[in-house]
Amino acid sequence: MLIPVRCFTCGNLIADKHDNYQNKVRAGEDPAKVLDALGITRYCCRRMLLTSLETIQQIIPFYEAIQRRHQEVQSELE
Amino acid sequence: MDFEDFTQDLSSLEVISKDDKKMSVKLKGVPLQYANALRRVCLNGVPVFAIDTVDILENSSVLPDEGLAHRLGLIPIKTDLKRFNEPSKCECKSETGCSNCKVMLVLDSGDTEATRTVLSDELTSEDDSVKPIADNIPIVQLAPGQRVKVECYARLGRGSEHAKWNSANIAILTETDKEDERILTVESTGSLKPEQIILAGVEEVGVRLSEFKDMINEVEA
């Protein structure tokens, strides 16, 4: 759902670099160069960042909507 | 040369390269079987801290309790081997543990106003030296109105029990041109410094070998 904390294969910590990676790649940088700059050298760790998709980002909006609706109902009741 | 000679004469270790995560040492005159034993112990025989028990007081996030506990368990935690004991070898001999073998970390997100990510720096430890190695590991994302409140208990453990206690990501032996020289490369997970892993590994191999010796003697007697 979120970026895995560690690399599945070698156990290296990768989650702390995800935010940085994502921002740079979205800004149009080459993912390979970003990974090199972050010091992720092994291909097992590189695929973790390259291929992860945070599905939590797709679910959260529904809960935001629930909260908004909840607040609307509350204000109408008042 | 047997392992005891080796541990008494650490000059046979020559540091080739070293930084805060990765270290390479040249092993001179160490038989292959001892060198490999050391490599394996460096990988998963040196105790490090990891969160083992999580009490979930509140979790209204989209991540289920076990998912949250799993993520917390995988966070590498700074380890001070001198001050803490493994629960099985601790003097307290209790199941609940004492301050020498267990550390509590608390995570409370509070009320969420806007969608945000809960990071590892929000884990507050009761011991300053035992804390996550990085401050920006995402634990969970919360929508408005969601909350996470957990109590985590970290303890020392070994990689042979669960990979979250692995002391090193990588530990490899590479052959050199000379017959009795090998290079041991250890990359730490960040919980311990690589040199600490190698030194603790040497000690651990020594302990295991003497235990083995005792066992053999008992069988003979």
C-alpha cells in the first residue's frame, strides 16, 4: 500500500528515500540518475523505488470525502 | 591457525575501505571455514534492536493493525550492545522484560486536520540511544479524522529468528590473488556500525566455537 520500509531482497532501508525520489522524478529527472545520487546501487533496491505504486494515495481521497460529508451533515444539523 | 589465535591477533585484519555503512577488511591467514563462519555471523548472528511487540491503542487508518505492526517492526533501530541484553540472557528472567532488555517506543499521531504522512521521527523512545536510524521513514498516511496510537516494544534479536534483526544487508567474502588472503565486505543496515558488526561477529564465532568444544567434550566423557 505504501512504499515498503526495506528492500525485499537485501533488507536495505529504502522508505526514507522515497519522498525525495518521487519529487525529483516528478520534476522530470532521470530515475536512474536520481537513484545513483541517492546511493542506491544494487538492482534489488532500485526496483523497489522504480516499481512501487502507493495505492494508499488512491484510497485516502474517499476518506477525505467521508470527513467532508460528515462535516456538512454536522453543520446542517446545527 | 585456529580461531583463538586469530582473535588474539587482530593485526591479521587490514582495513581496505570504510565508511559509516560499508566496510571491507582483508583477512590474512584465516582458514576459509572460519572466514565463512564469521561472514555468516556478521549477516545474522549479531543481535540488533527491532520492534517486536506492538500494542495498538487506536488505529483508524486504512492500514490494518498487522500491516502497521509489520512496518514498525522493519524500521531499523540504533543499537547500543553494551547497555542492553538479549531477553533470553537478561538477569531479569521475566517474560515482560526489564529496562535492560526492552525499550518502549510510543507513537501518537493526535487528531489529524489535513491528510498527512506519519513519519518515524514521531516515534518517541523512552531511551534516547534507541531510536529509528532515519527520521523520515513513512509509517502510514492518515486522512482527516483518522488516528494512530500505538505502544511498541523493541528488543534485541537475531536475524536467524526474523530478517528484521539482520545486522548486515550484505556480507561477502571475495578471493584475492593470494591463497591465504580474503576480503570480507560488510554492509550494515544502519543499526550498528560495520566495524562493530565485525568485532561482535568475531566474539560471537568465538563463543559458538567454545560452546561446540564443550559439547564435544561432554560427548567424549
